[in-house]
Amino acid sequence: MRRTIVLIDAHFHTTLSLKRLPASVFLKTVSNGFSAMMTECSLEDIDGVGPATARKLREAGFVSIESLAVATAFEISEATGIGYDTALKISQAARELVKIDLVTADEVLKRRQQAQKITTGSKALDALLGGGIETQAITELVGEFGTGKTQLCHTLCVTVQLPKNKGGLEAGALFIDTEGTFRPERIVQIAGKHRLEAEKALKNIIYARVYNSDHQVLLVDKAWEICSQHPIRLIIVDSLTSQFRGEYLGREALALRQQRLNGHVHKLLKLAEALNLAVVVTNQVVANPGQFFGDPNKPAGGNVVAHASTYRLFLRKGKENTRVACLFDAPHLPYGEASFLVGEGGVVDSPGSESS
């Protein structure tokens, strides 16, 4: 019988119903640095899931109990063809195995302490973000072309592989490229700056070129399976809105576009929270012709993207080839700015740079 290793993350305040699980349950400190319950269990261990149903679930991308626990009954039913009532029972049974309960604020704090940081390569930018790019969250990079969004993404693909004492997570990255801007040559250059073996750094990055919004949504759906097969702790979507904006044209398509985009970003957020990984998305800007003062550019995607993103950075060009990152939205961090440079070795501090 095919079996899946399921990571029960501390994020869920987990207590297991052991009578439903096999005896081979053990406590282990996994490579991402937090203590978690690992259990060798298959989808068949969920009440109401037999071999035929489990096969349908796996073919639809639901390869772990976690993926079912955070999915809606409608999503399960649509993806597998299983009746809605059956899908609802499966989803509820999965949540019972992975106890998602009401908790006190001190327990939420303990969950937050499990979140980890990935260095951006710039100390000033790390300080602006409270230590770096955070797991269990979506970080949005907004800006015009040439402001360093994609270069920062390339840098993160390398720095996530660094040892933990150097700001990394000793893990890999999934890069979803919607604009054809990924360059492995840049990974080689940046890896050299961080004293990593170039070939190994490239092998630790799973790459996918996206050609339409349907393909983009499908790849995020398959990310559960990809992350179960590879030690992925960073997912990058560059860019989040490009395909949607190119396909859904005119006001008559706006509602449908926003609806699909909303579901897409929320799936990314579920991945980040359930698997304790970082999600970084880039976003384009649109001009507001009615604004006469200040910067007329604003992030694309409207309120759908704004509400889903945990941290929002606006990047712009600065003086003497520098780039300026402005943190304009975060749950607990103040508004601030930091300058950095993009060089051959990726993102680095600019001379005399500091966050403000």
C-alpha cells in the first residue's frame, strides 16, 4: 500500500486521535528546526476513505491529511468528482485527525515562535522585515519593471539553502515563473557569492514556466505533492497577477478574474501556514489617472491581493543605482524604508544603508 509521510505542524496546535492512526508514531525534530509529530499514515486512515477514494484524492493532488484538512468540501468535490456530502465528511474527518481547535492567545504566540526567517541578502532589508522573509506568510513585492523584484526572488532561491546560522533554512525553493524572467545563470552567480556549490543550488530549485492562469492555478494545487517529495520551504510566484490581467479583459470579466485570483492566493496562504513555508509573490502596478499628487501607481489585483498578503513591500528605483523597499503593510511591523543594491551576487546592502 502506498503510504505518505504526513507532517503534523505545531501551527495546528495538534493532538492526535491515536486510535485512528497506526502504531508507528514518533516524535522527531525535523530539518526545518521545529519539533513536530511525524506519523506514517495514509489517506486510508481517514474515516470514510477507502482505496478507491484515496486513489481519486491522490490523483487530484490531495496527497496528505494536511491538504485535506485545509481544503473546503467544495474544492475536494470539484477536484475528485466525489459527492459534496462525502467530501464534507472527509474534510471534517481530516480536521479531527489534525486538531484545528480554538486556542488561547499564548498558544498562538507559541505558533508564531515556530515561524522562521529567510535572509534577503541585505541586512537593512532584513531589519525592515523584522529579520527576513517569514514563513507561514505571504510576502508581496510590488513595483514597476526594473525595481529588483525578480532579482530579489533569485536571491531568495539561494539564501533559503544557506545554513540556519547564516540566515537560511537549509531547504529548497519552488519557482513558478509566469513571465519567463527566471535565469539559472543568476542562480550560479548568486550561489558563488554565498559560497554554495552552483550545481547543487540549481538542483534544489524546482522550476515551472506558466503560460496561462489555469496552468498557474494547477501548479499551486500540485504544490502539496511537490512539497511532499522535496524539502521545499519557499514558494515564489513571479508574477502573481500577470496571467490573470492578460486573460480577463474589460469590466465584464473583472468579477470572474477577482474571484479566481482570490481562490488562488488563499491556496498559497494555506500552503504557507500548513507547511510552515514562505510564499513570495511579485505584483505589477497600475496607474491611477485620477491621482494628481504623489505616486499614481498602485498594486494590481485590488483588495483581493491586499487582504491576502501578510507583508507588502513597494520597490522603487533610488539614487546611484540603489533600490528602495518601502514596507507599507504588515500586521505588527511599522511603516519603514530600506535601500539595497542589486549586484552580480544578488541583493546586497548599499553603502551606508540602514532601515528607517
